[in-house]
Amino acid sequence: MSLIEIESEDQFTKLTKDDPTKLIALYFHTPWAAPCQTMNSVVKTLAQANPDVRFLSINADDHSDISELFEVSAVPYIILIRNSTILKELSGADPKEFIAALKQFTGDTTPSGDAAAAAANSSDSQSTPSAAAKEPSPEELEERLKKLTSAAPVMLFMKGSPSSPQCGFSRQMVAILREHQVRFGFFDILKDDTVRQGLKTFSDWPTFPQLYVNGEFQGGLDIIKESLEDDPDFFQTALST
């Protein structure tokens, strides 16, 4: 089955209710989040390779009501449902994690065979949050960090993912962003030590999480808390400048 692009809330309701026993994969994305560019082709390939699973593609900006229904605040975001029950939530551009989840809930030891492997391997070769093949030069690293920090209007560099933070400070930052209904991109610095160490110099800030708005470093957890105390509309103000 091919990937179905959701055009309306009525269409979404129909496709998620007409066959409740079918496994459904909801893929939330936006055109501005760089990791979605990688996952778009991966999800399309997996949809074609898994005809028994219904894949729905949802632009999180165009269909904010659906996004809010599932509390989606970071993209890419994938939710697997069956019988109106959420089975699994995946945050971030990790095709291998998605393939493993499909395997788990389809009961198939090879849910998409060679196509799945090809999708995962092709994504590894693209611009994804993974370690570089060789040590970059200082100039190359700075250029990469500029692109990463500007990959989304609001970019969070954290330990883990929004659905599974790996430290209390990252968990608190995610909670703050969600409380203020800020849609954000993220990068798991635990998966790339080059980025992790490089950002400390790039931002002149030694700890994580780190938050960027429009490519500009805003601070760590304490600074963001203080900024919100001084200006409850801090995020809107920072995004408009």
C-alpha cells in the first residue's frame, strides 16, 4: 500500500476508523524540519513494502488539530495504532527503530525485507544526526553546526529524544517547550560526539540541553527559565526577531 497524504480531518477520521484491526502508522512531518527530508523517502519505501499496514502522512503544521490530538511537538514523529490504541511512539529520524517497531507489531520477522534495509542504509548515507565518517576540519565542523542549529526555527540539542529524554535537564526543557506549545526540531547529542563537543565551543556553553531559535543560541535550561520569567512571551519574541 502506498503512503496516503492526509488532506483533511474527515479523511483522517475515516482512514483510522474504517478498519480498526489494521495496523496504522501515522507519520507527522513538516517541510522545514531537515530530518523529515530523510524520513520522507524512508516512510514511502516502507509503506510500499508493508501492504498490510496503512501509512498516513500528516503535515503537522497544516493539520494542527490532529497534531494536538496526539500531542505532537517534535518532528519527525511516528505513532503506531491499532483498535484506536497507541502501540508505539517514535520521535526522530531513526529508520531502524521504525523498522523494528513494524516487525514487533506485524509479527513478521522480515516486515519489509530488502526494501527496509535499503531504506535504512540509504538514510544513513544522507544528512542525518549520525557520526561523521571521518574527523571534520574545524571549518567543516563549524559549517555543519551552523546548518544543524538552523535546521528548524526552534532547535533543541538534548540527551536522548523528546519521547525518551536521557537526563532530567533535557526532560524539563522538553516539558517547557510542550507547555508553551512550541514546535521544535531536536538533535540527540549522545549519538554524535563530534557535534556534542563542537557545540560546547560553538555556543561557548559547556552543558546540555542547548536551545537555538532562528539559528541563534538562547541558553540552557536555567537561562530559558529565567527568560520566561522575564518575558512570558519569550518564544514568540525570539521567533519574531
